[in-house]
Amino acid sequence: MITRKDLNALATELKDNRPGANWSLNKQLQWQMDVKSIARVCRSSNPNFDYGRFITACGGLFNVLGE
């Protein structure tokens, strides 16, 4: 099982590597898809996993499509 310590380490790494607003749309979308994929794996490995909290800890998602 993935521990809270593991999740925190993952979220910190992803946040530290989050593309800036000046990066290309493709890089932003790829980072976002990677974060969501990792979150889905974590959710399947830990019944107490909080998807939204993890996304927030990673720095949140981009509003790249103007939604």
C-alpha cells in the first residue's frame, strides 16, 4: 500500500516539476494527464486516498481549455 509519506513525496515532486504558464500548451496538458494518471493509481492502491487533495497538493490543474 502507498503510504501518506509516499503520497506527499509524489505530490511534492510533481508540484516542483509543474510547468509554468509560459510553457507550451502540450507540456501543460501532458503534465496534467500524468498527474491524473498517478492519482488514479494511488486511488486504486489506497482506499483512503483523497483524489482532490492530492491534485491540490500537486499544485492543481491548469485551466488550459478555458473551462
